[in-house]
Amino acid sequence: MLLVETPTLASEVTVPLGQGLPTHEELEVYYPPKFTWFQLKLFVNSGDLGLLKRDKKLQIRYDTWAQGIKAKYGSMVNYLLEYRLRWGQPDKLSLLESAIVDDDVETPSDSPDVFANDVQMYFEANSPRSLICIIQNDWPYSVPLEIEHTLIWTRVPILPPPHLIPSQIAETLPEELRARITKRLEQDGIWGFTGNVEPPPSPSLLPQYLGALSEWGITMDKLIRSSEGSADEEALIATAGDEIRKFIKQRWNEAEWETAWFVNPPRLQSVKGLAHGHVFARKKSNIEVEEWRSHESAANGTISN
């Protein structure tokens, strides 16, 4: 008689609760996701990126860990620069694995040191690999277990000062419009979506789903977000995310991945002084891959084989 061994389910019996960086098994057992993929996309698209939360118990664990890190390195930025971030190299330190193997990812070839000249630099889709470090978030937000929470760290600004949009664009704008754009970016940050066939959830749905944030005391009257502006203003806001959007499309093939991405505004940045963007990435099923290809073929007027 052939005996089939039953896989051991992760539980508090089989997964001990540790300290410091959490493992995937600990996230599953002790910090189960509070939000669905639909809710995450809705919160990203709500206009207030402050709705994106880490599990409260995991936040306490993070705060304890961060105290030790700051005591050892002097600051979180020092820890990142001296230890965690390996510019231009694959992430070998994360306890949380990614389905994307960096060695297999096509990245732009390195160029001469951009800091050797006086040109003001900012993040671009083809920025040299030596300016970028892509890692899994060691302390992910409360996302479904199949969602990867990836961080794109860069040595140059994603939202370049002083206007948070490229200077060649900012210089062409009337002063009043430029000031409005800067104010909105300072408050709201930027966000977007890739690989989605359907539009992201409308912010109008937020009242129906805000109950998922009740333990954080979030209510509609506490949201911090800008009113929709003119068509020109909205187009300029979208322009601010052009380069990181292009970069994300290059790394996360839209046929195979759906993403929701964002760059926090200064008021929400936990590590100030070091630019980074967040990407929630979901690997598509084979059926979804075929749906995307059919969708793209229809959009391009071609026939999918």
C-alpha cells in the first residue's frame, strides 16, 4: 500500500514566532492579510495613499526592530546605504522571495558615473542599473500572500525638486499652474496600474469598502486628497509618473503581471532622503495571460494565435 505524505499546514505549532525580519510563513500564520487585491487597488486609486497599512502587530514588531537598527547604524538611511541596498545587484538578503529572478531581467547597461557632471539628474526608465536597487519589502503592507510587495530604491529623485516634475517641463508652465502641480504632488504623491484589462476600482466605491480600515480609525472625513483638477492639470500629474511607469512595464511584463504602484508623498515617507517607489505585483494565471494577449490583439487589430 502506497502511503502519501500529507503536507504540513503552517500553524503556530509548526511556525515559531520570531523577532526581526518576518518570514513568509510568519506573515501567513501571525499576520494574515487584512485586504484583498481589489481593496488594495481601490486604496491606491483613492487619492490618499495613507490608506495603505501594515498589520498593526507587524508594525509593533517593525518599530522594535527599527530601534535596534538605529542604535547600531545611527539612522535607517545609514542602515540602507551601508548594508541593505546593493546598488545594481540582485537582492540576496530578503527572506521573502520574488518570482522574478534579477539575473534574468533585462536591464539597461551601466553608463559612466552620472554624478561626475553637474547635470541635475532624476529617475528615468533607462537609468543606469548602478543607480537602482530593487528589493522585496522586508516589512510588507497587509497584502494577500500571493502579492509581492517590491521596493524600487534609487539614488536620484523620482519626483525631482523643487517642483517635483522635470525642470524642462516645469519651466514651460505658468507660475500658478506650476505651483498647483507641486502642491498636489507634495500632498498626494503619484500612482498607477499596469497589466490590467479592466480599469482600476473607482474612488467612488471607497465608502463601501472603508470598513476594512476600521481598526485604523479611517473614515471618509479623514481622507487627505486633492480634488480633481482641469484636464491640463491632470495630464501634468500623470506626466510626473511617466518614467517609473515605463520602468515598471519593462520589469513586470504586462502579459504576465498585474501591478498597482505608487510613490508616497513626503508626508507619508517613512525613510526620508532616499527615493523609492512601491509596487504591488500579482502573477497572472495562464487563463489571464491568454485574456491579456487577446485584449492586446484586439486593441492592435491583429489576430492572437
